[in-house]
Amino acid sequence: MKKLLLLLAFIPTVLFSQSRKERKALEAQQKLDQVVINNLKSHVQNLTGSKASTSFEANATEYISSQFKSLGLLPKGTNGFIQSFKIDNGKIIDPSTYLKINDKVLELNKDYFPLSFSAEKKVKGTPAMALRERGVPWFVDIKDLFEDGAKLQGSNMEEAIKKEFVRAASKGATALFIYNSGSASDSIIYNSKDKSAPSPIPVFYITAEGHKKYFSDHSQVLDVDGNVAFKESNFSGSNLVGYLNNGASSTIVLGAHYAPSAREAGKGEEATKPSTAGADDNASGVATLIELARMLSASKAKNNNYVFVAFGGADRGTIASNYWLENAAISTPVNYMLNLDMVGSYSDGKALLVQGYSTSPLWKEVFASLPNKKLQVNIDSVSSVSAAASSFYKKDIPELYFSSANHQNYTTAVNDESKINYSGTLQIAKFITSLVEAMDSRGKVGFAKTSNQSAPAAKVAEPTAVAKPASANENQGSAISRSTVSLGVIADKTNSEEGLKISGVTPKKLASKLGLQSGDVLTDLGSYKISDMKTYMQALSNFKAGDKTTLRIKRGKDDKEFAVEF
């Protein structure tokens, strides 16, 4: 009995001692969690537009580099942590371009635009539209270039126009104005990738709206005053690359884009000041990336090396991630890639989205073992075709895309720090760390093609073209209308040559059924010439389900043509 009483008396002491240890452990963990939350707040504050002023990317580059250095990461850029790259976007219409008819200023792109092979010159004169005299501009009606009522195909139309300006210039014309008074639509566009020799005289295209407002009376005499000028549009960006060398035979890539996905309105290619604060898109992703570097540096998971990449050029699709893959300064193969995009807006009832679940058979097994009691996770089997992760997918590297974007203002000025749920972001960082640790003993992660591909809700793989106001920097010859059909292609946005080069096709979609391949260059859809993504979307907008046409492509040195039915 005494032994029993002593045992009963001892139990509360043991329980109290255990509960005190648990409390201390809990308190210690809470302190560590608060440190991470404070770090996340500091990162977001230093990576939002409100801190960045007009030199956002320079400040972001300096800040991310300093954080990587403080964590002991090895620099793997071309200049320390910085890996710079440059993309040629062709030439855009310079703001000094203008056109006045009878002292009325025409609206660029809406009423007219210069063709990309136009001479860069001023033009003045008082021509009669119906006459073709020396020393004044000439006018050519496109409907006269239609043969037997059939529309000339895109490339042939361009050649026909070039013949017209050669003939006009040889007979003393000072400029050439092209318009279409017929009912059939034409395929004339502004081609920013055009590398042909310039014409000897300025060449303007008058849109249907411009013709109706200013040129419908073909018997009139006009007072013409205009100018054509272009400028080169080169996009420069930088990736920030830090390396944690564990002496392993493979490497895991963790990435997040660090530039906001919207720019100050009206500044085109030149803009450096974000129009959004960028807190969730994507300061939250980069902040989490930095803290993951800290967590994995302290982790026992050492069977892989780690590369942490802050990708530049968010508005340029996968240019930055493609460039890193082609120029990675690491010698070991990439095992898999984890992409963080807008992970700061997690909230109860709205789960963390994880895409790419089917890119490896291992994901299902490992996810089932993860302790995610504090986090709701929504699994999506498809690969995210618009994010950096898609670059890795195209290289047959397993990938996962993480996003908690549950709001519609990620590209607006209210995308500020108040939108960030730091406790939720902490749990996401912990979840990803536990995932990496659970994968550590799995060796080489096998790759699998997904059955289909789609983009996250806030991103679009093959974007629907939407009409918008045009400006001198927008490189478009006319407003783009909404398209109801698509081919199912993935554009290679690193392409600087003429045409829409594709880096992949969506399984079971039209392009896949036609047999299109990565590396194919789309040049014409029906009578519409394709020079880039914008002109591709313009071309698509002219078709609806059930329409039949032809698609012309270049495959290596060969030209191919396909019969298409949408």
C-alpha cells in the first residue's frame, strides 16, 4: 500500500516535469517562429515598391545579394550573385512618330501606324489622293492588291506592299500611305522582329477606322504632315543566384521571381518603377526563399546541394528561368525544382495551391507522409506553364509550383504589406522544408509527363487577347480583340527572331494533334502573318470554333503547312 501511495504521489511530479519541458519547448519554438516572422516582414518591406522608388530592381538586387551573402551562400552569378541577361525585343515605334491630316492629329495604332520597314523620315505635302505625282505622298488601296477577290497570304501581302513602295519611290513619291477600302479584312501588322532593309520613303498603314474618319473621300486634296521614328527595344534583367554546397551529386533548385508583375502605365519597355507595391507578387515569394535558405542551411538534409534563385523579369514569362537553365554555373544535375509565387496571402478556408503533383511519381508518396496539420493544401496534378517551374518541366525535371494567391489585386497598388499573412507564410516555409527533408533520402527523383497543362488562376499560359488602349511603345498595329479559339502552344519568349517560336504544346490540344513540336516557328495563320505573341493573338481573334484555315510554320530549314479546323 505504501508503495502504491508513493507511486501515486510521484505521478503528478513526473507529469508536471513533462508539461514544463513541453511548455519550454513550445516557448522556444514560438520564439524561433517569431524570429522567422520578423525576418519575413523585413524582407517584404525591403522588396516592395514603397521602399524601392524608381530604382526597384537595383535596390532589390542589392538587398537579395546581401541576404544571400549573410547566409553564407556561394555566389553563382557572372558578377557575384548577379547573373545578367539581355533579350532583343526588336524595334518599337518611337513616341516622336506622328501623323497630321489637315492639321488634325491621328491616333497612333488606332488610326494609323508606320510599317516596320518604313524609312525614318519626316513627310510633308499636299497630295490629291486620286493622283500619283512626283514630290508628294502616294496612296494605295490594298483591295487593289487582292487577286480575283482572294486575299493575299500574310507574307505575300508584305511582299506586294514592298513592291509598291519601290515603284512609288522610283517615280518620285515622298511617302506611301496604304489603306483598305474593301470589306475583306487584311493581315497587315506592325512587325517588331522585322530585319529587312528599310524602304527609301516612309510607309504608313491607315486602319479601317482611320480611313473612315480622314480618308473616305478619295477625291480630296490633303495637307499631310508626319514623321516616322523607331527605337530598339532590348530587355535587360538579372537573376540572383546563391549556392549551398553540401558536396552532393545532385542539386535542388528553389526559385521565386523578384520583380512585380506590373509596371508603371505608359512607360513600356523602359519602365523601372513598379505600379504595384509588389508585396505578394512577389516580395512574399522572395522573402520565403531567403528564409528557406536559412532553414535548409541548418537542416540535416544534406544529400542534395541547394541553389536559390531570385528570377528577374517577371513580366517576361520564363525568359529568366530559361536563361539560368542554359547558363547555370553548377556542375551537378538538377534533381527537382520548387517555385514560390505569391505565397503571402494564405488564409483559413483557402488552401495553398501546389501544382505539378504529377511531374514525379514520388510526390504522391511523400506528400502523404508530411505533417501539414496547420496548413490546408490543394493539390493540382498539372504543371504551371507560365511560371519559372515550366522551364524545368520542359527539360524533364520534376517541379512543384506553390501559390496562395487568393485575391484579385496582386497587380494593383493595394498589393501592399497589409495583404501579407506572415503566420501563414511561415507555415508554408515549414511545409516546404519538411517536404525537402522527406525527399532527402529518395535519391534521384523520377520525372513524368503530366496528362494536361494549365496555369494558375492568376497567370495565363496562352493568353486570351484583350483590347486595350494603344501607346507608342506597345508595338501593335491595331487593338487586339478577344479570341475564342487557341492552338494549345507554349510560346518561347526568349525568341528574338521573326515568328512565334514554341517551346512546347499542350497534350490533346490542336497543336499536339497537328504534330507541332518544340522549336517550330509559327509564321502565318491563314492570311495573317505572325511575328510574335501579339500578332499571333491578333490572328487567332479572327477565327471561331468550326473555322478552317491553314497554318504555316518553319521547322529548321523546312517550311511546312497544316490544314487547321478550330
